[in-house]
Amino acid sequence: MTDLQRYLRPFGLTHPARMVVRRGAELLTRAQGRYLQGRVLDIGCGLKTKRHLVGDQVTAYVGLDHADSLHDMSQVDLIGTAYGIPQPDECFDGILCTAVLEHLEDPKAALLESIRVLKPAGHAIYTVPLFWHLHEEPRDFYRYTKHGLRHLFETAGYEVVGIEPASGFWITFGSELSYYLNALAPGPLRLVARMLTAVNNLVFPWLDRVDRAFNRQSALFTWMYLVVARKPVR
């Protein structure tokens, strides 16, 4: 079993998140292989499943989460928050933070704290939603355009290396359709919703690839952006 297969194992063909998780994993694997090395901090790590996506160039993968997290804390290395990381200045070579920024009341304060613990010339990788349903309520505060993300990271002191859309229209639409069907279907209809979700997970990624190959406007409907930012050398 490959590392990607281990990462995707909880997201079978009938899981409504399979499309976005698989696409996100592909983007993260490529970005981490290029930009992360040495000692890396995963902010909001949960079960540290993204350890399956980092390569040998990452020599220490440290997970941070907060004491009141809704997720299993058994794999967490550091108890803290995005606003208060219990580590000294400039002690990490890289930062990873996925699907967390939308849950923070003060995202700029969180970025200021992450850049504090990042070494000069170190890179930070964030994933941030544009179109996505409410989740983990009531701690779900923001959605971000690529222009808002650039402004937010630059005002926190980062240099933005790149902001990449994770999908086009069809993965966004197909994933939300699957979530909607699963939320709508009670009892016996749940099996029908799962079957339709499996079909969606097979068809919509293909539609997305074809559409994005011929239609630049499709990326305007991405469910998520991947941000790569760098701490300047002063």
C-alpha cells in the first residue's frame, strides 16, 4: 500500500469527501516535495495523517493542536493554538496548515504567530476554502478569494510564492452534491445516496480535468486554494 493509499483509506468510493481529499493530497504531495524540508510544524494536525504525504526531506514532522479540538488528540505532539505556539522563534524549517484558517476568528494573528516560529527563507503551505458548506459549527468563520489571501499573507509579513486553485467547477459541484444527497437521504434512501456518491466520485473528477483543459474560467469555481508563502530573509 502506498502512502497516498494510506492517506485515502478512510475516504472510500462512497465517501462524499473523496474527490476533494484525493485532489488535495495530490497538490500537497507536490508542494511539500518542493518546499518543505527539515523540521516541519503541522498546525491543526488532528491525527497527523498528512505525515503520509511528506517525503524523506522532512526529518521531523511535529503536530500541533488545541486542547479543545473535536478531533482525536492521540497523535498530537504539542498542545497549543494557532495564536500561541509553545516553541521559540525561528525553530521550524517549514509550516503546514490545512483547512484551519477558516476556523480562526483572527487569521492575521495566526499568520503572525506562524511566521514567528518559521526560519528565514522557510516556506509555509496553507489550504483555504473558497466554496464549501458550513462545517464544525459554530467555529466556521471565513471563505477566501485569491486576492484576499494574497493581502492577508503579505500584511502578515510573508512573501507569496503562489496561490493555486485546487479544482474547477465540476469537483466543487460534485462534492457538494454528494454532501447534499447524503444529508438529505434518511433511512432506506441512504443506500441510494451512497451509490450516487460513488458514481459522482468516478465521473466528476474526469469532467473536471476535461473542463479545466479547455476552460480557464472553470478555476474560478474552485472549492479551495493552496497557498505557498515564504518568510523573507532580512
